[in-house]
Amino acid sequence: MKYYILFGPPGAGKGTQAKQIVEKYNYLHLSTGDLLRHEMAEGTELGKKAAELINRGDLVPDEVVEGMIRNKIAANRDVKGFLFDGFPRTIAQAEVLDAMLPEFGGKVDAVLSLTLPDELVYERILHRAMIEGRKDDTDRATIEHRISTYHSKTEPLISYYKDKGNYREIEGNDTIEHVFTAICKILDE
């Protein structure tokens, strides 16, 4: 069983790349954003609480996200691997994942980090909002808060995974095809 993390700021192209990775390698894509949007669309209590936090640009509490991830892994033992997208976002979540994966016979094989300058992050998020109708992605202050949250809470994971020796950086400001080729080189190692 393989476990990969797709990492990068909002709008870096994680969702686009994940679709191609899943298609080529037959991994299960675990996007916390997709899981939460599903809960919001269903109008569940979790979905209502998540919507309130996301609309402010805040992160959903760790225990909620960790529970969703654990349940998905446990329910899908027949896949070749998992591609985490949007998890972990903090050192605490990374430590929980590191403790959780041995229970399922694995560890984080590699962190695929898509890098992108902040201004391009902003432009991509706005563009995505227009295409997908995502209201949480249309307000500049909310987007700036998400970028700031990424830098303060999520970027420390770079050092965490570099220290473990499984961090791989990919320039995200390139064509979809070139980024995917770079990712495949890492996955095929």
C-alpha cells in the first residue's frame, strides 16, 4: 500500500494533478476539501459547521478531519494506494497521520509539494471561483486569509517532511503536463 501527500498552497493545482495521478496509478484520492464539500452539500451538522469556518477562511478542527481520513482508509483496503490532498495541514495532523498509517501497514512514501508564488495563488483561486461557482473563493480578504493561514500553519510541514527525507518539490507554475511529468518521475522511483 502506498501513501502520498499532495501538498501546496490553495490554487496550486492539487485537484487537477490528483485526477491524473488517480487515473494513471489507480490510487484513492482523499481530498479533505471534497469530503467537507460533500458534507456541506448534504447539509449535515458537520457540513454546516465546516461551511461557517471555511467561509471565514478558517481551518476545520483536526479531530473532524482525522476521523474522516481514518474512516476512508479503513473502508478502502483494496486500493493500490492513497493520495492525500489537503491533509495533513499542520504538524499535529502530520504526527497523527504518522501514528495512524502503521495501523494500516504503511507510512508516508513521499510528499509531492507544488510550489507557487502568492500572487499567482490569488489569481488561480479567483479564476477557479468563476469556473466552479465556489463562493468561498471570491472575496480577496478571505483568499488572503487562506494564503496567510497556509504560510503560518501549513508551510512548517516542509521542514517536518524534509527532516524525514520524503519531501519532493515540484514547480507548480508550469503547464499541467509538465507538472504531471515531474510528479510521475517521483511516483515511479
